[in-house]
Amino acid sequence: MVSLSQQSLSLDRAAFIDVLANTENLLVIQDLDGVCMGLVKDPLDRTIDRAYVEAVSAFEGHFFVLTNGEHIGKRGVNGIIDRAYPGVDAAEKQLYLPGLAAGGVQWQNRDGQVSHPGVSDGELAFLKEVPQRIATELREFFATHSHDISPTELDRGIESSVLDNVASPTANLNTLYEMLSETDNLSLYPELQRRTEALMDSLLQEASQQGMEDSFFVHYAPNLGRDSSDLEIVWFADDRSSGTTDFQFMLRGAIKEAGVLALLNRYYYQRTGKYPLGEDFSARQAPKSEADLLTLVDRHCDRALMPTIIGVGDTVTSQIVETPDGPQAKRGGSDRNFLQLIQAIGRIFDRENVTVYIDSSGGELKNRKPIPLAQVDGKLVATEGPGDPKDTDDPLTLNLVFPDGYRKYCEAFQTAAKRRQNGG
């Protein structure tokens, strides 16, 4: 039988559960929004299933989250867990999800103890001012453009759009997109995207003037990959999609693929008592290119101890666009690079690593492509991935897909947790 790591767009959940339940040297690296929670317009509306939270304990030391969101703050995941357990001390019960947030620069253990490895006080102080700048920019935009959103609704929309994250303040335009759509003002949305992009550029310039020219970058989600300057490309809305909705002002080095190395470093320490990349290693110290990341892992991580890694995400994009030089693939999505790195580590270390894609198109956000299914020779199969079907050279293989979304993934995860607790 072909192993799951050698398959593409498989629907074989039983094989996935077997890997989770029976692999002793296992490292699960999982995104959050759209993966174990539904995608919603307002992050304050997110909920999480208690059964899923409690299943994580079966993977103690073998499970970490890796998200561009945050653990703490008004819109952090810890607050979602607190609301799921009213009257319970989640820290004492070790219910918080361990791992890296803010793209890899915010570490948390199950007790909810949070730190920001490699981040200076000056950088955190600059980030603290960003949410107010976003709010001001949004108010000025709507004050100078004709629209039909009521003042009360606009206040609510702006409040929902300003994510005052500690390490990754964000303009999340989902709610405003819906309001513009409902009032037949959707033609304003691409201009709002451009205005928000311009604000992010201004913030980068201001940081540079304050001596922090190498401290920050902007993450656009979803995006269309990177340009020739290695900057992420905004996906401007069209008649099919809202395109980029999240404009995240982030700490340089806060990229998920770097977070994979930081998590591997901690995983090795748990098992050996030694940090292969150094005790003070953080995502901010990691190189940027996949080749350099792989070289670092290959040089320092004991091959015999390398775990089987399962990467789980929901944001992978690709589009074939016509250019003067012919068709070009624009590949992006905030989970693409970390999944691709996990795939490459498996190849180099001869491990059956698995990349898992959760179809989050059934949520409230309309910038995800659903996974189409069809009966082929009497068997249900996924006929396309989340990218452009014309992108036949995509280096990322998604081994397993959950076309029916996060709930079915959580069910499989919980089944595997019970089996793992019972010895497989």
C-alpha cells in the first residue's frame, strides 16, 4: 500500500489516524483558523470545541501550533479557550495550545506562559502604536468616500477590523468587505485595500527612520506569492473573491517556515536535553530561503532522531497569470511555505512527512477555493487542489485533504488521540 506521504489529495482519513495514533517519534505542526476553528468575518466570534482542546493532551510534547494569529490579547486564541471553559482556570488545567503564534515569534506553553524570543522592547513599543494608526486610517478613508454604511455599523466594522495584537497588529477587512457588499458599495473595496497597503508601507518607512529598518515586514493573507524584491503580493479583489483581507504588520523573521525550525529545536531538546540549533535560537535568526533552512537542519539535527512531521494548514493559493513573457504561476498562501518545508525535510531525512490541507471555503470568508470531488471508477476522489489547475508544476504536494472542513479534521484528530492514549 502506498504510504500517505506519497499520495496527492488523498481522502484516506483512516491512514491519517493510524499515523497520528501509532507514530511514537511524531511532531504535529498545525495552523489554527480554518483548521480547528471555522473562519469567521470577526475574529471575536470564533469558537473552539472543547473535545478538540482536550484531545491535544494525548499528543503532549508532540503537538505545536504555528499561526499568524496570537495566543494573547482580546482576539487571541487563549481568550477563545477561556470562553469555552467558563469558571475554569485554563492555565492550571493546562488547556492552552502550545506553540508559536504571530508567525513564529510568540511562544507559549500549555500553562499559558508567553514570551517573545528575540524581540526587543523598542520593537514591541512600535507595534503597540500600530492599531490606533489602522483605526485612524480606516476612519479617514470612509470619511472621504461616499458610501451607504450607517455610522453605527461603520463603528462596529472598524472595531472588528483593527486587531490589536501584541506582536502582529492587523487590519482585518473581512467585516468591512461584507458591509460594502451588502450596501452595494463593493467597488470601494479594492481602493480600501490599496489605502491599507499604503499605510503599511508608511509604517515600514517610519520604523526605518527610528532605526528599525530591519525589524518589520508586512504579511498579506491570502496573497499571490512574492515579487522580484521578495515582497508579498497583495491579491486585489475581483468579481470572484475578496482577495487579500488581512494586512499584518509583523516582526521580520516571523514567517512560518522559520517557525518550523524553532519548533524542531524545542522538540529535539525535549527528547535529548540539547538544543541542536542553540538554546537561544529563534525564528528571527533563521535564514529566509528554503534551501538555507534545509541546510541548517541537515547540519545540526541528528538524522536518527528526526521525527515524522505532520503539517496542517488551510491557506494555499496559486494563480496562472498572463504576462508579456508568457504564463506565470503566482503561488502564495500563509501555509504554503511551512508545508513545503516539512515536505522537503521529509525528503532529505527519509521521513514519511505528511502535508494536510483543510478546506475552509465553507466558512464566512469568500477567498478560499473549495476542493471539488467526483466519483471516479466508483470511488470518491478530490479532482483538484486549492490552487490553479493550470499550475501543473507546483512544488507543493498536499498529501491529504479534508474537503468537508475543520469539523471533520477535528473528529479525526480526536479519534487518533483516543487511540494514542490507549496505545494505538
